[in-house]
Amino acid sequence: MIKAPRFPDLLGADFGAPTRLFELPYLDRGSGSAYFCTGVSGFFLVTNAALGSFIREKSLGDGGVVRRLSGSDEDCFSALMAFLSNCFRSRSDSSSRNGLDTKGRQDGLLWYKDNGKHLHGDFSMAVVQANNLLEDQCQLESGSLSLNQNGPRGTFVGVYDGHGGPETARYVNDHLFQHLKRLASGRQSLSTDVIRKAFQATEEGFLSVVSNNWPLKPQLAAVGSCCLVGIVSDGNLYIANLGDSRAVLGRVGKASGKVTAVQLSTEHNANIESVRRELCSEHPDDSKIVVLKNNVWRVKGIIQVSKAIGDVYLKKPEFNKEPLYEKFLLREPFEKSILSSDPSILVHQLEPCDRFVIFASDGLWEHLGNQEAVDIVSSHSRNGIAKQLVKAALQEAARKREMRYADLKKITRGVRRHFHDDVTVVVVFLDSAGGSDAWSRRYGNVSVRGGGVKLPPNSLAPFSVLG
């Protein structure tokens, strides 16, 4: 044991520079959490009590203890191994097999993470860009689903397909899961009410962004995002959806042994007859609530989806006026919100025959059917399976345009949008519906966002070399 150093020492001389602080929630069993401090001179354990003083007084204080880690201490040694794996892993392909690798790899317009670990099994993610600015966003969060350690645990998947720009999808990616964690705190399990309130809080937050930037950035009022969420927790799979992204379950038939596709999400697209009927029922006095343009049904002749986060210009009349671009302005005034942000939510009790779920934006489903996608997953290796689905969709997009896949890959961002949309795929395997305590002790919380390194808001992605 060594005497707790003062704050300046912690940052410099005693530990060596640079010094970093890492949370390890499972390390100190007595207090519930502990922290690593590491420098060129060694690895150290900071107890929870010491950290409290560290934060409040800019020093560790007399009551805090800093201990040099020793391989003879089983807990510390295990934590050290996890720490080293997380912070100093190789960037080779083999590193992507570890669930702690949250960066994935970038290959031109393609971002992918071939394989990772979550609380209930393996996962694979892939995103390919077609727009000038990537409008799709996605995330996987596994471990704690609340702000306290005693709350629900599980795996959260979000696929956010933006339209009109990337701003709404980025906002949802930054805020929806945080709202869920806040609302789930103090509860023992999740509920549909918590999920619905998290969507509502995200919608209200983005409305504030639009309002605060009006009229300097009026076009934010015309930006929106579909929002597909899946949560595995306590043996249940929660699916919440706005728009036309889709979640498809792969389930093994008890008699046949064949893996069949089961669509779990409800879609909100005006090309679906039931959606058009619902819109007409909600707006009986509006004969143009849905309009057929170029063989495509659109809400008010503008947008295909009937539910989304954002698209404030179709929800609040005060934002459907100049200086908004003329193409977004409605000729007839409206009082009732035209689009909705109230998600469709399904709760599915998981069974042993439920093997995996494919979460994807409509860019995938435009080219692959549900059963076709499930067949690809069930007949290929898990490693890189999301990338395999993206490739299959792009091959079909090329076939439809009577061109070679190799030639499609050469087309740059922006121009590529004429051939296919942004495509986001997350495949989550369900090996353990209840989660694993051993996994929690080894990995803690896992957080992965599709798209790799964040680019500045006005940056454009590089030329595609998708393989």
C-alpha cells in the first residue's frame, strides 16, 4: 500500500505521464466500484472512497487509498487483464473478436464490426453510405440499462434512418438511450411505458433544438429520422419502432429444424394500405392527407413515413412557414399534427428456438426479403455476417440496374444514392436470453456506434472501396 498522493502528483510525477482514469464497476466488491489510474511507471487501483475525495477536493485525501496492482490479488489481476485488453489491443482483425473493441473498421464508405460480444451472445454490425452525408446512425449498448447498478440489465440496439439530413438521427443516437437509462433508474425491470417516455423525451428534446435554432437554421424543422429500437432484458425482447426500418427474428422450427423469418416490427409507411387508412381516419377532413406521386404514396405528397422523430414542419404549424424552403410549405394550414412520434411497441417473450434478430434500415429491405435475409444469416459464419447482408443487398441493387457489383462499388457518395440508400445492419445472436454474470464481470458495459470515427458535422465521407 502507498500513501495517497495529492491531485497534482496523480496527474504527473508519481505515476508518470500520461495518466488515465478508467472505471471498473465490478472490481471493488465492497464499495461497488473502483478505478484504475495508469501511467508509465505502473498500474494502480483507486478505491471508490478515494475517488469521491478526488472529485470533491481535487485530491485523494487521507481516507483514500491508492494501491499498486499485484498479480497475487485475483480480482486485481483479472481487472488488469481486462484493462490491458481494452486499452492496448491490436488493431488487427483478431481484435474485432473481442466485445471490448468498440471502434470497428472503416473501408471507404463501409464501416463494419465483424464480431463482438454482448450480454446475450454475439453481434455483428455494418453500415454503408450512399448519401453525401451519412444519414443512418446505429448503436449497441449492453450491460446496465439504468443509471444505477441495481436497475435492469440487457442489450439495447438502435437503428436510426435519417431523412432530409443527418441531424435528427445523430441527435437520437446521442440522447434516446440516455433518456431510457434515466427513466429506468429506480426500477427492477423495463416496461413499455419507460420506452414510450424515452421516445417522447427524445422528440421533445429535438423540438427544442429546432425552436432554439429558428430562424437561423430553419431547415432543421424539415429533418427527421425513423427510429427502430430493440431491447433484450429479463427474457423479453422489446421492439419499438417509428418509420420503416425493420426487425426480423430468426426462429428454428421445432419439427422442421428450418430457420424461419418472423417480422417483429410494425412499419409506418404510406405505401402500406393499412397506414393510409389510419391516416385518413385520423384526418377525415383532409382529402390530400396521402397523395400518389410517381407510383409512390406519400403523406401530404411529401414524405413516405407517417411516424418519425423530428419532421417538425409537419407537426407544429409555427414551423411550416418562411424562411423554410418553399418545397416544404403546405398550401393548406393545419392544426393537428400530421406525423406522429408515438412508437409501435411489441413485447416478445424469448424462447430457446429464437436464434437471432436482424435490425436494419429500409436500405436493406428494399433489396432483400425477410426470409432471404434470415437464410443468409443461418447459412453463413457469424463473423462478418452484417457485412455479408450489406453486400447481398448491394449485389441485388446492381442487378436491378443491370450493372456489375464491381462497377457499383466504384461509384462515389452522393451519386451512389441513385442506386441504393444508406444501409445499416445489426445482427444480434440470442445465445443466453437471461444474460451472463460471468460476461458482466469480464466486459462490464459495452457501447458500440456504427460509423467508426466521428467526423465533424460538415465533413463528407471518402471514396468507397467496399469489398
